[in-house]
Amino acid sequence: MHHPGFKLTLLAALVGFTFNAHAESSTTSLEAKLDQLQQEMAALKQQLADEKAARQTQLDGAVKAAVASNMADNPPLASDTSIGGYGELSYSNYRDGSVKDQVDFNRFVVFLGHRFNDKLRFYSELELEHAVSSADDKGEIEVEQGYIEYNLTPKANLRAGLMLVPLGILNETHEPPTYYGVLRNEVETRIIPTTMRAVGVVLQGRVLDNALEYNVGLVTGFDASKYAGDARYAIKDMHTEASQAAANNFAVYAGLNYRQPGWLLGAGLYTGNTAQNGHGENSSTFLEGKNARLTLWDIHGKYSVGDLDLQALYARGTLGDTLAINQAFNNGAGVVPASGGAAPKSFYGWYGQAAYHVWKSGDMRLSPFVRYERYNTQASVDAGYTADPLNDETVVTVGANFNLSREVVFKADWQNYKTDNKKDRFNLGVGYMF
């Protein structure tokens, strides 16, 4: 006979076993459902991803087709625009107390260029001289360059517009960090009227493995009627500067520069009539039927070895029909220039220069230099006229350039004039380019 407690215990065990079996069965069923749900969600996600990728592929194809069609109708240009510039500020302290010491922001220049494509380019240079330009100030704003260049071949370019004439060294390369001295040298200011420019058509290029650069052009000429009776700068007054310039007479020029590592040898020639058949800026019957031919040429060279830089230049000019030019002086009234103001039949100048880099650190360098110049802006004049003896001059300049970088320079020098010692002065300057 069994004890009643034993029955109760057996009943409890059966109930517990049944409950546990049911619980385990329920848990197994739930886990299976969860697994199935996760598989369905994963399949749905994959389906959505596939559909999205298919739509994106279709869209990309449509976009590429549209872009390709647009490019076919409107081919892209390899174009870019660039800016640059340079400037220089100077202080001059004269030995003669009767001469005004002065500070001058000599030039503020902005370059603007644009490349339309791989063959076609535009170059320009806008210059403000002496900081202020107005009717009551000495400053002026001028377009120094503005021309189109077309690449005919990899080594030949055709240019049209307002361009610098390839005479001397400074006329084409005159940014302050590129030359020694606070002020530009006298020969390339008075004999070659830097910056000499003209409007025309030019062929420029390089040959002999790019060592020889040539530059030949047909351009506008000078205007003899503009001669102002001041021969201190030879024929500079006759420069037309492309400002509603007389174009009855044209000129031709040619320049050659041969470069090798460490040295340069070059020459330039410019020649053309200047009378403009009497129809220049100041109309004059004295110049009708005249030529008044101006011919200007130079030879120049540079040599660098180690820390030593050497440079030399010789320039000479001749002017025809100077008697007619003198008679046409003073706006065609026929008034003879004052003594010493006659137009020069010939003029010349030369200089030699040496500089040495005594200290260098990276792009910084200190370079003392000395320059000797000899020029005469009235080497000969017409019979009956006299030349101003002050125009026959010798100048010695001693100083130093201190470059903070290749683009920024501080300068100091002393200039001694043998004939006109009122010009003796100490100069300080700063220049930049970018």
C-alpha cells in the first residue's frame, strides 16, 4: 500500500514534466519563427539593394550619355586665367642741398593673362606710375602690353597687339628683383627709351634646341612732331605709346638672344620713318614729305660664373631730317628750340656692371655691385645748333641688393655723375614681383 504523500509527489512530477515539455516545445517553435523572419528580412533587403543598384546603373548611363552628347556639341576648353605684377618704391637723397630729396612709388603694375586653349593666349600689363594719376599730378596710367599670341608650331608664335620691343636687357625684363640698383640704369632709360613698345604683328620663337630666340615685327613708328625740345632723354618724347597714334609711317624691328647655361649674348635693331608726312600729333608742314628716319640698335651680354654676375651693353641711335624736326618744334610754329634743346642727329651709350653674391641662405642673398656708364644723348646735332654739355655724362653707381626671396628685394646705392654733379645722390628702394 502506497503512502498518500507518494501519490502527491508523483502527481507533481508528472505535472512538472508536462509543463517543461510544453515550454521547450514553445521555445523551439518561437526560435524557428524568428529565424524564418530574419531570413525573409535579409532577402527583402537584398532585393531592395539590387533594385537600387539597377536604378543607379540606369541613371548613371543616362547621365553619361547626356554628358557625352553635351561634350560632343560643346567641346571643353583647356583654359585658365592668371594674374601677377610688380612694384617699386624709392627714396633719393641728393648731395646738393638745392635739389629736392624725394620719395616716389615709381611703379605699380598688374599683369593679366588668359589661356583660351593650348594654342591661343592673351597677355597684358597695366601700369600706374608715381602712385597718383590726375590732371594735376605727374603720374599716369598706361597699358604697357596687351596682345594675343597664337602658337603656330611648338617653337613659333604669332603675336598681334601692343608689345615691348626687343632692345637691350631691361626693355623686356624690368621687374625690380631682376636688376641691380634702386633705379633703372641710365643707358637703358635715355638711349633705349625703356619701356619702348609698339602696336603691330610679330613672329617670335626659338630654334637651335631653344637656345636662340628670335623676334621680328612690323609695328607703329615714332612721331617726330612730338619732339619737345628736351634732349636729355634723346628721342623719348617722340614715343607714341599707342594712344591715338599717327600711323602714316611704320617701323620694323628684329631681336636675337642666344642663351646657354650661365651666359647670354644678344642684339636688337629698330628702324622706321617718324615724320608721319606732317600728320602727327602736332601737324606740321615742316615734316611733310620728310622721312626723319629713326634707327636704334644695341648689343648686350650677361655672364654668370659661381657667385659672380657680369653684364654689359652698347646702344646707338641716329635720327634723320632733324632740321625739319627742330623747325616743327613748339606745335608746328617753327620756333627754334632753345640752346641745347636741338633734336639729336646721333646718340649713344654703354655700360659695364659686376655683382657678387657675398652671402646666401636659401633664397636670401646679399649682392654688392658696381656699374660704370657712359652716354651722350646729343652726340651730334645740326649745324647752327648747340648740344647741351650736361647730356654728355659719365655715371658710377655702387650699391647692394638684398633679396629676401627671389621675388622681394631691398636696395641701396650711391650714384656719382661726372658732368652734372647736382644729380649725385644716395638711393634706397624696395621692389617686388609675383
